[in-house]
Amino acid sequence: MMTRFINDMKKYFSYAKYSAKSDLKSEVASSYLNWLWWVLDPLLFMMVYTFIAVIVFRSKIEYFPVFVFIGLTLWNFFNKNVQGSVKMVRQNSSIVSKVYIPKYILILQKMLENGFKMLISFGLVGIMMVLYRVPVTWRIIYVLPILVVLVLLTFGLSCIVLHFGVFVDDLHNVMMVILRMLFYLSGIFYSIGDRLEEPFRSLLLYCNPMSMLIECTRNCMLYCTLPYRKMLAVWGLISFILCTIGIRLIYSYENSYVKVM
């Protein structure tokens, strides 16, 4: 299976890249602000959450606007890809029913598109760190393995959700509820380490990969501390297993997707 996966990636990656570029262009083609919406969208959300937390709930977290922006950046990438994968085969039925492409290539296309937006958001994070005079140490290099785990986790879950989304019509609504719940449990606009006590702190940090990844990113980017390296390695292994399961499911059943649709 791994040999087939590598060969398919080499063969169809250029299609995924070209399709992602086309979607990005068409997304802002009719907008007056054009690509600026990719900057304004996360920026406006950050301002809303910052206002609610600082003014309404009087949060005193250091570098809070950057704190929120990091959480939103990681969450938006994960959420958009996983949620969008549920109906991905049905939405691309015109392509799927006419030509063969491995169905996970559709996921890769969206991940490239949303990954580009995530890089823009991280660029804004960098600018905000300069404005807020956030000290930077060598520990910031841990952002790279964190992003690798995030990509593997997102790809694996998206493949599994794509497969079951073909057969279960209500999965889209179920995933909306689950992801909404995860949003509030992932510490986007609050610190799980500071606000919760044991055993709830460990439960959310270690059993919810998004809360762990967000907390790790903040630790190494804002607070000059090490991430949870053991848990990062554990979730990296789990994410790899999820990718293997998802790819195997798609390869085993993708010929029947057209019949179900």
C-alpha cells in the first residue's frame, strides 16, 4: 500500500497543487479587497475574541492578542479541512465519476489551499510578536515538528471522515457538533494550563490533540518554554496510524463511492 501511495502522490500532486491555486484565485476573484480577505478574516476573529476575553471576562494572559491568533491559526486549518472532507466526494462528483484520482488527493488539494492561508496567518503572528516585543529563543524551532503532527493528524482524520461521509449522510451534522465542542475544549481564547486543575487539565491536554498542539505552539513561540515533547511524539505516532487507516479505507472502497452517490 505504501508503494502505491507514494507513486500516486508523485503522479497526482501536480493536479492537487494546480487545483488549489485555481480555488484560491476564484475565491477572491469577485471581491474588491481580493487577497486581503485572507488577512482580514483571521484578524477580525482575533479582535472579536480578544475583546470578549479582555473586556468582558477581564483576561490577564500575557500577549493575549497573539495568544488568540496562534490558537485560531491552528484551529482554522484543522477545522476547515476535517469539516470540508465530509462531503468532499459528493461535491466533486463530476470529477470522481469521470476520471480516476485517489480520493485523498481531494483532501490534499484543500490542505494546500488552507495551508497557504495558515502561512499568511503565521506571518501576521510574526508581525504581532515584533509589535508586542515578544522574546524569541531557539525553542521556536519546535513549531516545525508541531506543524508536521498537525498536518498528519488533519490528513488522517480527513481521510477517515471522507470515507464514512460517502455512506452516512448525517455525518456532516454530527461532525459540526463534535468540532464545535472541540473548539471550546481546545483553549482557543483561554489557557488550559492556567484555568483548569487536575485531572481536567491533563485530560484536555493529552486526550485532545488540538489543545495539546495549540498549547505547545504558544509555549515555544510566546513563553520561551519547551513543548510537551513526549505527547507530541505520541500524537505523531497516532496521527501516522490514522493516516494509514484512512488511506487503506479509501483504497479498499473508493471504487464503490460512485455507486453510493
